[in-house]
Amino acid sequence: MANFKLDTTTIAATRNFLMGNVSHARYKAGGTWRQAEIAARNILSDNRVSIGFILNKAAVGDDTVTNVEIYGTDGRRWGAQAVSIDMSGVALDIMYRVTFTVKQSA
């Protein structure tokens, strides 16, 4: 059985949907979850969707960021990632970026 093939316009529309419907991010440091506004939305040259948000140094202090999550405008979590970002040697906020790959499978 052959795979159904999506048109390139449909794949592009899916990328645009992701960009337009991401609401906010959350990150966990020191056992506390914090919400972050989306600071950047881009389609990269390799067609990945990039979503960026700020890890706030003043709020986190020297704790390690251990988890990040992205949410849609419907309030549902789109994805999560375990991370280990040591903020102790950082003087300023950090822009953290997640990427989504939208492509036709073989």
C-alpha cells in the first residue's frame, strides 16, 4: 500500500498553522514552572518552524532549567522536552529555541 502524498502547499500551510497558533511556553527551574511569552516565530531556510522564548535569569537565579513545554492557543500542550540548562554562570536572560520539522514521509 502506497503512502498518501500531501501537496507542498498543504505542508506549507501546516508550518504556517504552527507559527500562528503557538500561544506560550513554560519552563521548569528549581521545581517551579514559569510561563514565557513567545518572543520569536520563524520558518528557517531548511523549512523547520522555529519558536523562541526567554528563560528569565532574574526569575530563575542560579537554578538549572530542567524542562520546557510549548502550548497552542487552545491551551493544550503541543510538546515537551527534558533539558539541563545551568543558569549559574549566566548573567543575562537566554533565548531558548525549539524547532518543529514538517515534511512528507517516504
